[in-house]
Amino acid sequence: MRKYKETPPIHDPLLIPSHDQMETMDVNVKKYDSTGMFHWCPSKDIEKVILTRSEAAMTVLSGHVVVCIFGDVKSAVVGLRNLVMPLRASNFHYHELKPIVFVGSLEYLKRSGRRSTTSPKSPYCPPLSRADLRAVNINLCDMCVILSANQNNIDDASLQDKECILASLNIKSMLFDDSIGLLQANSQGFTPPGMDRSSPENSPVHGLVRQTSVTTGANIPIITELVNDSNVQFLDQDDDDDPDTELYLTQPFACGTAFAVSVLDSLMSATYFNDNILTLIRTLVTGGATPELEGLLAEENALRGGYSTPQTLANRDRCRVAQLALYDGPFADLGDGGCYGDLFCKALKTYNMLCFGIYRLRDAHLSAPSQCTKRYVITNPPYEFELVPTDLIFCLMQFDHNAGQSRATLSHSSHSSHSSSKKSSSVHSVNTSTRAGRSKSREPRDKQKYVPL
């Protein structure tokens, strides 16, 4: 009998354990485009990435991004690639990529998804309905994006956003049985490597997370595209803003649940007066850019795969946006009444992270715990601005080369071990050298069982 050198077995990705599955993906499946700026996979037939309702229900999705899009065979293509590319930037490790599920008309998705099938973890589902939304576990998603390609077909400005608004209200009126995973996802944010974020029994967030037994769609993080700024008044039924209030002063805009086309105009104006803003916009909006990438998109209007050379892999080493939780970890002492300026200096000097804003619960000022998970953004607060434990901090962090090689992941305490299997696989891994001196013992959290589509 012929003998072979003993090598690690190659498993069927559907059968291997979850932690081995993600490790195998990192070694064998992950690829980048020719510029090294984005994750890339060979083009697939769109029929192979379409999920029926029953298939979506059997694919236990969690921590994913749901994109609800309205359009038909006659609608204009909105450019889904521009939405997908920042979520597939190469400064994320493969196991940190969030699955993206498109829900909409099959005919429209076939037209607009021709160039999106080169992105990993991007399945498609047919038409919008509550049954479809439940099948894709919208209550466990990290974000729901609502888009429409039919605005230009309507002359009445007040009706241009009707599909997006009705879809948003429909989702908010839904009821779900499992709220624990959702509320924990909203309260913990995305913590960079080296930051412990277990939630002990005495944590103020722990009391908030465990209170409700039924989740409403109002707790689902949603962002709705609007063409007409004045239509923002219809998004929140509990919002008492005056209809004549400017967009940037309304609650949906402050909470990040509404995105108007006019926002892009303001970004362009800011770039005119300060050319350095363009670099920040590229990081926040496009995931980064290089002259090679811009030339490729200008000539071919598509990404192509390439070899992972030291030159292209060097493009992964760029900063990215993260959310830092304050209720636990190295910044817990500042989260309870500390000053934002002290947090800014500590994060910059110790972890090379640049903080630039706070994501605060709307009802954080109330003495009694609130079930509302709405948050609003406070940009560049003053030095003496007081922090609260439930705050999430927007920051720019450096790329961590070791995060994709370590199997140790951010751990959770025993009360959240059941829901940890529902958490997003985007949670970053812990740098073992950072936590070596900590007194608490941690157990690695199981990684998600995801198969690239």
C-alpha cells in the first residue's frame, strides 16, 4: 500500500467543529483582490447564493447585516457593491467579516448582484415579508439597512420614501421571543483586541440586558435611506420632533437610524474646506483607497483576485473604526463618572487608539433602568465630559496582525454563555499578552458556525 506523509486532514466545511471551521477558512479560503484592499472570492453563479425561506431559516444567522431592498426588473441599479466593499475591507480578519443577507425581489437582485458575488459571505433571499424577515433572524442581526431603487419613479416628493418608511415601521412593530442575544449585541459593541468585555453579575449593563423577556422590533438596529429630508418625521412613532425641524436636529438622524442623501452633500462641502477630511471619509465610508484601486475601478469597474504578495498584504495595515465598551475591561474605571479627556489620553497612549465620539443610550440619564436601546452620537465632546458605564466609544484602531492567528476570543461570563453562540463572529480575538496579568480566568468563546456562500 502506498504511504503518504501525515498531514492535517481536510474536512468538509459543513462537518468540522466551529473553531476548526473558522481556522480552516482563515488558512485556505481567505483571499484578497489584486490591490490587497478587500477580501475577495471567485465569482459565483447567483443561483448558488440564493436562499429560499426554508433554507434561510435552517441557516442559523446571528450578528449579520440584513439589507432590505425594494426594486423590480425596471428599477435603477443602486450599486450594492459600494455597500458591500467597506464591510469586506482587508483590515478585517476573515472571521471578523459579518455575513450580509440581501432580502428583496429576485429579478432585481439578479440585475444588481452580478458584481457583488465576488464578496464572501453574501447570500441572497427573495421578497420582503415578515416571514422572510423572521427566517433571516432579523432580531439577531447587527444592523438592518433599508434601501429603495424606486424613488425616482415617483414625482410626489412626500411619497418617494414610502416603501422604506413602511418597511421600517413594519419591522419595528414585530415581536420576538428571544431578546437576550439582541440586547447584549446592542450593549457591547465591537471591542478591539486586547479588551476584555465579560459582563459580571454586578455590571450595570447586566441589569439592563436581562430585564425583558420579549423583544420588539423597535430594539433592532435599523438605518433607513431617505431621499426627502422632511420624511424623517414619519420614521419614529414615539418621536415628538416638530415637522419643521432640520434633519440634523431630529432624533432618527442623531440616533443613526436615518440616512439622507443630503448628508453626502455636506461631506463634499467639508472636504472643500479641509482636504484632510477626505482621508477620514475614505476610512469611514469606503474602507480605504489606493491609486491602484481607483485606477482598477475606473477602468474595469470591478475587483479581481490577486496573489498575496508582501506589497499587497501591506495594504491591510491601515486603521479601522471600532466601538469600545466601557462597562468592563481596561477602561471600566473611567466608565463610571470618568472624564472623556482622560479616556482619550489613556486610549491613545496605551493602545494607540484615537477616540472621536460617544454612542450613548438615549435614556442613560434616567435613574430607573430603561428597556429602550436607542442611542445617539456625541461627536468630539469636551475634556471634562462625564462618561457613564453604558457608553460606547467610537475610535480608530490600528490593524492587529495577531488577531487572525489566535484562537482565543473575547470571553463572556457564565450568564451569557448560552447567548454567546448567537453573537457575531466579528468579535475580535484577545491578545494573550495583554490579559496575562489579569486575575480573572477566562475561557475562550466558541466561534460561529458559518460557511462562506
